[in-house]
Amino acid sequence: MKPNGVAIRVIRERSGCGLRELERRTGLTRPFLSRIETGDRGASPSTLQLIATALAVPLKAILKEDT
């Protein structure tokens, strides 16, 4: 499973959720979340599910299509 950082950022921004709010919802740090969004960092399936849940989207919405 590879995160689609662009999709995560677009979904987050369109929902009016800043990195600080996503940090609060997930318990993950802003620098960590930012690195996922920029593609500098991968994430475990459980972390990706946590982000998807916090953004109220299905997991597949934040994954790269080739996974």
C-alpha cells in the first residue's frame, strides 16, 4: 500500500481540514503527515486507515492506483 499524498492533501483541503486538525484527529505529527503528503514518506496500512477515517473517506481514496 502506497499513499497518494496529493489525494490526501486535496481531500484534506477540500474538507476544510488543516494539518493541525488532521494531527488532532489522528494523533500523528504534522511533520509526519506533511511528509506523507509530499511523497517523502510511506505509511503503514494502519496509519493510512487512520488518515482515511479522520478524513471520512474510504481507504482506496488515498492510495496510489498501482497498489
